[in-house]
Amino acid sequence: MTNPVFTHLTGLADPNPDGEGDRPAIKRINRSDSETVVRLAFRAGQVMAEHLAAHPILVLGQTGAIDFTVDGHTVRLEPGSAVRVDARTPHSLHAETDGTVTLVIVHGS
């Protein structure tokens, strides 16, 4: 049997099912040799404190308004917007509204 040439990913915009606590719901959607796809589902006011990623990342706005801060700049991730960040660059997220973002961790091929 051969490996498929594509993977259909769903659930990228699903809301936070719990709505409790101060951190978003995090769910890995897919992992391959070249990237990992993760859904971060926030309730308004939830934060992901400043942290680093070992690999370059791409964060895509799916629903709501999530403020993404990197290198002293804050951009608002909303549907149709994204931010790419180099590896080992400190960044944080803060949900202005309920919302979701898709995180793509690019770890090589």
C-alpha cells in the first residue's frame, strides 16, 4: 500500500469546547515529516504566555480576533490573516474575542 499524496484536515476552526481556565484548548490535527498542524481554540481573555518555538511557525487566523505579539509588534489575527515567525523567536497570544488559530510548525522534510 502506498502513502496518500494528500491529507484532508478538518476541525481547524472548531471552538474551545471547555471555556475554562486561562489557556486555550490545544489539539494536534496532523503531524508529518515536514510539519505539524495544531488548532489553538481561545475563549475571550485567554492567553498563551510568551514562549519560543524550536522551528519556524505559521499562525493563521480562523475565527475571532487573537492578538499575536512578536518582536515588540502586535498584529491581530482574524480570518484571512496570518503571521510567520522564525525559529526561537519569543512570541505570545491574547484572545480579544472567542476565536481559533491554526498553528503550522515547519520542522523539515
